[in-house]
Amino acid sequence: MKVLLSWLKEFAPDIDGDPVELGETLSALGLAVESMSIIGEELSGVVVGQVLELKPHPNAERIQLVDVDLGDGEPTQICCGAFNMSVGDFIPVATIGTVMPGGMEIAQRELRGELSNGMCCSASEIGMGLDSEGIMILSNPNADLEIGTPLNQALGIEPDVLWDLEVNANRPDAMSVAGVARDLAAALQIPFAFPRIDVGESGNANETNVSVRIQDASLCGRFLTRVIKGVSVGPSPRWLQNRLVNLGMRPINNVVDISNYVMLELGQPNHTYDMAKVAGGILGVRRASNGELITTLDGTERELSDIDGVITDADDKPIGIAGIMGGESTEISETTEEIIVEVAWWDPPSISRTVKRLNLMSEASIRFRRGVDYGENMVRAVDRVAELLAECGGVATSGIVEAKGDLPDRSPIIVRPAKINALLGTGLTPDAMERHLSSIGFEITQKRKNLNVTVPTWRWDTETETDVAEEIARMHGYENIARTVPRGSQAGELSQFQKDRRLVREVLVGVGFDETMPMPFLAPGDLKLSGLPEEAISLSNPLVHEESLLRTSLLPGQLKLIAYNQSHRINDLKFFEIGHIFLPPDEGDLLPDEREHLSVAIVGEDAPSAVKILNLLGNALVLPNLQLKEPTADGLHPRRSSSVLVAGKPYGHVGEISPRTLQRFGITGRVAWLELDLGKLLEGPHGKRRYVKVSKYPTSDIDLAFDVPESVRSAEIEGCLRKGGGKLLSNLMLFDSYKGESMGEERRSLAYRLRFQSTETTLTDSQIGELRQKCIDEVQKKTKARIRE
Amino acid sequence: MIDLQKLSQEAKEASITASTVEELSKVQNQYLGKKSELVKAKKGLGSIPESDRATAGKELNEARESIEIIFTERKLEIEEAEWDLNLASEKIDLTELLNPITRGHLHLITQARDQLEDVFVGMGFTVAEGPEVETAWYNFEALNIPDWHPARGNFDTIFVDLGEPEEVMLRSHTSPVQIRTMERQAPPIYIVAPGRTFRTDSADSTHLPAFNQIEGLVIDKGITMGDLAGTIDAFVQAFFGKEVKSRLRPSYFPFTEPSAEFDISRPDGSWLELGGCGMVHPNVLSNCNIDPEEWQGFAFGFGIDRLVSMRYQLDDIRELVLNDARFLRQF
């Protein structure tokens, strides 16, 4: 919501002081200043010019030559990139030597061989508003613009302060100049009052031939109309246009402009109908029926539903969508003479639902959905429209025609001062609370132990004791609340899961992995490209097609990252990621089966590198009985990857990404890969460390080499060796794997070093010999591997 | 009788001619070995008169000792020189660095998140987490945001194709974790909830559709708005530095009442909006079966990405999801 200092002062004339400090006061009231500007300052050199002739530039298509009269009756040529003006238009022209607000000085220039002697200005260029589209065309309703006069003088612009305020959804009142003035006056402890409105009614009540029927009382709380006759539609007065432009609205004609002006001033959206087009002069209010059609002011035909409210005519035909937008059929036109002005109060939830359904936000609906004032301000608004229309020849017929529906409950809120102080941490007396509340229009109807507080009609949002507490805190000043810390003492700690997750990160970072954090969205096709099942949860309203699915694995995202980095010639990539994946909901569940996964990718290395990382993590987390078992997962190399089991349960996969997958992503080199369900893994058994006494007896090492067929895995042999060696086998290590011609087809040699040690005695040679034989026997009995002598 | 002094002198000179341990050993053998003059002289002791024998023997022993010392010292000298030579031959240019070892890097978001968690853990909070896909109940309704509420529009929610239309969504804030915690745990509650959140913001230099927030919730007896302001103050000082101040300004969130934005001071004296906070709305407590007459509390929240972006003056927040290794390895 934008407000002008001069406009605020119409309600609180004593507002004074440094604009920056006033802005701080507004911010401290909860009306955060998003921007502030001093407007209408003398722009010496900018004058009113009139377009004499428009000619194409001989050498440039996007520039035209504009001959303007700057008061001397002679054409001055200006090169201009805008094409929105016509011969005869009045426009602001910055003459040579003018220093623009941005600091640029206007000088004579040559543009592709044509001289430019100044600049035609848009509204934003000269601080007259926000419009930067095209040159500002100065309207001249009273034919009083004098060519060559300084612009500010010609337009009657006074220096002013413009604030753009952020108004929260709970402040319907502050969506108006008057509402902001009320708050500011309370904070500054200066008077606030509405100026007297002079409608100048004439005629008798019989002339007010309009009637109103509310058929759905839950939709419309109150509906006021006034009939204005003798209006001549044309441009609105200059001062009114200036204010609209400053507040960001485009002047259209006096009737529309006045309607908008009153909405901005009093926060009361209102609608004007061409009375001649309202069948029967009867306005009705009801819910629409499903499929009912209406063409709105913007020329769009819209299909209504039974949650929408409509205003109807005598034929029960919809002529407007309640609180959203008027209908085209009763729109004000140049020929309009008689006007019905409507000021209504619509049920905010109803308006909100229609706004959402039609996706149609308007200045009116923004206010209605927050809950506009349903009290005296409605009368004030309809009268203010009449008063302003009187300046355009309008004459209000006597009286307001009004109908009522269900208005909000205005029974007082019981406010316990002790509770307020306990909530805020303050020690305010009931008197102080009353003072704060009355300053913004809350009435205290009873003050004993508790306060009975009646909420003003402009604060529909305020319903409960805590809502009132906020108003007290706001007027007391948040900064005046003493700062304390909670007295209850608690021991803060990370959970075991959180500590373990940090450990995983630290271990990986320690061995050179960079943590990545891509967004969890996938494009349709990513899963298929990655070799994964295509079933995934989709988004209903994705921003872009490429981000319309939720990932079911960290693989596709990592593949994209690797491809991206390789495309920038970075190949030494060691990436990990910890993030959520989303599987379809379990039977009977609404939410996805959401899991926290860990992935590790090593570009340029093959499967064993990933297994080493797995073992490293297994060691750090003390994973019991870490095993690799077939089968592997989709997307991975069929012969170079395995499932990962801990204590017999599967938690993910390790190995290498399938080269076929890599090829589809344009990734060169091999990629070692590990993906684990970290959440589930850390829920399982892990982390138990036990003390084993270090033996003081000597160790004996033996080496055993086996001739092993392809089908037998090293883990199987190791299992046999461990079994054979029993408790005395203190260490086992594969130290050589050899595959060569001497081994024959599909066979390899695996050599292990076994270290034996007892905790009780020195092992004799014959004992070692027996252990050696037991190990060999175990391997040869259980596998097809044979000892190499 | 041999001239022992001369012998000793000769041995010294001979020892110097030896430049290796092996050579020295040969020379030493000449003077101390079985065939050396000293040994011969010792054997010849029997042929000298008994009265002189003891003196001569003593002289021979002394001479032997002094020659032995000569060779021992020379041996040490040679060994030292050999070590020097060997080590000198092992020269390596330490600036020739092949295959350097590099550490990895935690993502900036993780670094900031860990740091924030640590500050709050130090203040007595525990860290709560929740799912990224949520129901309308947790994301909105339990937080006092009914379906018609204008504030719902502010969340620009990304919905998920599950359940009824707009029933399931990517959480648009971390506040659902408040509800999940209060449903699971009786007060007193002191938690922070960091995590990923989502909005339909097209990615540009200052927006991402997926970003990170951290949320705090305290529910206890007698918690006041003063406690909220004091807690924010304590956090701001612990995280940003002792000299940084905080302030609260009135604002609006459906799930807190009173509500506030909180700002932190910048070195130039201006204020920077950091996040939102307020006293937990009684409706929110009731929705979680906590009696608002018995318990009170506050909540606060802010964006982590923005914090990171400010701290490192990132000119494009998309760097945080692009994962260019050249970016990741800077921190």
C-alpha cells in the first residue's frame, strides 16, 4: 500500500517531522516501509511540450523523429524510442541542460545522422509515478496546459513524500490512507479525524428508484447504494489524477478514478453501475449457480460456480462477481449520466475462495478478502464518492438505499490484563492497556478485573484475547518489552542419528569428497535414462516440466551433476550427497515413503573404490557383519555391483554405475557408486565397540594362495578361512589377486596373509601347521577353490 | 723396543688416509691386528728383563689404547661423512607435487546448518526433523491457516499428485515440524528444526524453488514475548557476533500472535530483515492438544540460503544448487 504524506495529513494534520523518522515509526507499527521517495521536487528544465509532427527516422526503425513545440512556436526535433504519442499530445520534455533524477544531463545528441534536442519523458523518468512504458501523455481536460511552462507548475504538483508500505494480511484497515493515518496518529499521539463530507443531496427520496435485495445473508453483510444523476463522464481533475498515479493506478475517467480514489483513501472498494443498463434498477445478491456465465469488465467471459457470489439485476441476471470484478454489461461509458454507487461488505472467506478459484486478484478483492470496514466507513465511502462526483456535475439523489445480511459478531472480547502481561512479559496497568487500545479505536466497555473490549468495525481480523494482546504490544512498542531468556533449563544435544550423520559427512570430507546438494526434482525421462523404474510421484503445479517429478533415487541427480561438471572439463570428481528420496506411499498411507539416502560417486574409478568407501564407513559407524550380496540394483553395472547387507538386512548398493547409463548422460570414464538408505541404516544395529585385550604373545604369519574359479567370490573364501582359523586367527588380508595365462580360462589366484595369535600362550609350529590345514580344508570343502602349492 | 710414540703418530696418519669404514678396518688391522708390531712387541715381552717387563707392558697397553681411540674416532668421522653423503644423495625437490591429497568440502548449506544447530544446542535446544512432503493439516490447517486464508496464497505452495487436490504438498516452511513435535512430545519443548522447504519461485539470482529454513519452537510454562526477544538476541550475538543487535517489528503470521519480524543490525547502523517470529497462537497449541491456558511459547524461523548468500556475498543464489565443483571447493 502506497501513501502520500499530504494525503495522510488530511486525516492527521499534525503529522510532522523527518520523513525517515516517520518511516521508522510506520515500520515499528508493523507497516514496514519497503521504499520511500521524495516526489514532485522541482525538475528544472522539464517543460510541457506539444507534439507537432511525427516522422520516421530515415536510418533507424526503432526511433522516430518528434517535432515538439516548447513554447516558442517553433518545432524542436527530438529522437524518441517510444511510439505511443500522437500529433497534438502534450508531453513532458526535458530540455537541453536538464539534469535528470538519475544524474544524467540532457545534451544535444546525434542519433544515426539526426539531431536530438532534448528528451521526451515517461512518468517514471521524471518521478511522476511508476509507469515507464511509453511517454507520459499529459491530459488536458480543462484546456489549461500552457506549452513551455515548467511541468510541476503546469500540473500543480507539490513536493510530497511517498511511502510504499508492506501491509500484512491481518491489517484490512491499513489498506487505506485513512487507516495508515489513524495508526500513525496514535503512535505520534496526535489527533485523527475524518474531514466532513458534503454530499450536497438534492431532490426527494422518490427519485432514488433503486432497490437492493440480499438473497444470501452469509455472503453479504451490508450493501449500500446511492444514485448520482447528471454526471458527465470525462477526465478527472488534475490533482486527483496525480494522486492516483502516485499510488500506482492509471487514471481512466472521472467516475472510475473517483471510485478508485475513495477505495485508496478509505479502504472501501466500491463499484459504479451505469444505471440505465441495470435492468429494473434492482440489485440482488446471491450465490451463482454452477456453470452460470458472466463477462467481466476486462472483457473475459467467466464460468461461475456455486461458491461465487454475484450481483444481479431485476432479471436475476449476474451483472458482477461479488467483491471481485464488475460485469461488462453495466460498465460506465462516455454516455453514462446516471450512476448507482455500491459499497458492500462481503464475507472474506467467500471472496478468498472465489479469488483462488478464478485466480483473479483485484485491488477490490485484496481488500475484501481481508475484511473491510463494515461500519460507519461504508456510509462515509458512498458519500465521499458522491461528494467527488459533484465536482463532475453529479448530483446525489437524497438518501442511501441499504440492505443487511449477516455482519460479524461484535460482542466484546474479555481481556485479562494478567494474561496479557504474562504473554508479553510486561507489567502494564489496565489503564495503560485501555489507553493503547482506545488510541486505535478499540472501545473498553467495562473495566473491572477484566476488560471488555469491543473491536472496531475496521478490524475484522481481531477475534481473540491474543489478537488484542498484539494491539496492546504494538502500541506499547515491541522495543519497549524487556528482554529475558526462558527460565526452564534444558540440556541441548544432537540425536544419535544426527551425530552419526555428521560423522559420515566428516569421514567422507576427510578422504576428499565434496558434498553436493542438487534440488530433488527430476524431469520425466531422467529415471529411464538412469536405468531406473519410471514410477515416481509427480508435482501438480511444477514450475517447469524439467522439474515435475520427485526423485526416487539420488542417482539421476548425481549423474546430471557429473555430466555438468565434466562439460566444464572437471573430471577429478568425488561427490557425496545426503538427501531425501520419495517412494510411492505404502498401502493406506497418504504421504510418500520418504527416506534419507546417502550417495557416493567417484568419477574415473571402478567398483572396488566404492567398496573401500563402504568399508571405511562401516568402520566409522561400526556396522556389524557388513556383507556384499547379489543381486544388484537397476542402473548399475550388472557384474560390478552388489547389494549391501548389514546384519543380514539390505540397505543399498555398491559398485559401479552401468557404462550404458553413463553413456546416456554423456559421462566419460567409469563411476564408482554407493547409495545407502542412511536413515534406515542408522536405525539398525551399529556403533557398538567392545574392548579386546591386546595379546602379549608372539604372532605367526602364513600365506595361502588359492586357485579360484570366477564363480567363487573372495568373501566366501575369507569366510572359510575365518571359520578354519577360529579365534586364533587375529588378522586376515587379501594381498594379491592375479589373473593370467598361467591360471587358465576364468580362474584367478587369490593370496591371503593370515596372522595367528593366542591371548593365552605362544603357538607352536605344529599348532600353526594344524590351523593352516584346517583353513585349507575348509576352503576346499565349501568352495571350488584349490590351494596352490 | 719399538718407538711407541712414533707408532701412534704413524697410526694416526694412516687412519686419515682411509676414507671408508672398510679401508679403515684394513689400516686398523695393520696396527692392532695379529700381525701388528704391537702384538709382536707384546709377544716379545717375555724376552725383556723382568724388572722392566711391567713398565714395558704398561707402556704397550697405553699405546694400544691410544691407537684404538684414534681408530674409533676416525670411524665415527667416516660414518658421519658417509651419512652426509648418503642423505645428500637423497635430495628431493619438495615443490614437485604429484597427486596431491585434497580434503573434501561440506556444502555451504550444511556448514551453516551445523553452525546454527550448534549455537542452539548450546542454548539448550534439541534438533527436530520432519518429512519434506506434507499434508495440508501439517503445512496449513494445524498452523491456523484455513483453506480460505489469504496467507495461504503467500506460500506459493508446490502441490504433489497424491490424495485430494491440494491435500499433499512439498512443505512450504519448516513449521510443520512444530506440529509434529508437539503431537509427539509433551511440553516443555525446546527445539530447532532445520530443513528443506519449497515454493513455486522460479529460480533466479535471488530465488530458488527449493531452499532451506530453520525454525525454533519453545513451549513451557510462563514463556513470554520478552523471552522471545531475549532468545533471538542471544542467538544473534552467538551467531553473528557480540556487537550485532536485534529488534522486533510487528508483523503477521497466522500461527503466532503477537507476531513479529526480526531484524539484525548492520555495521552501518541500518537494519536487515532476517526472519519471522511470534508467540505461538493458542489455536495451534489447541490443535496439538496442548492447553494454551497452561502452556505458552514462541516460535521463530528464517532462511539459511539467504544467510549463506549474505555471508559470502554470493551474487547468484543458484550457485547453491548448481554444484559446480569449482564453487563447492571454495569453502
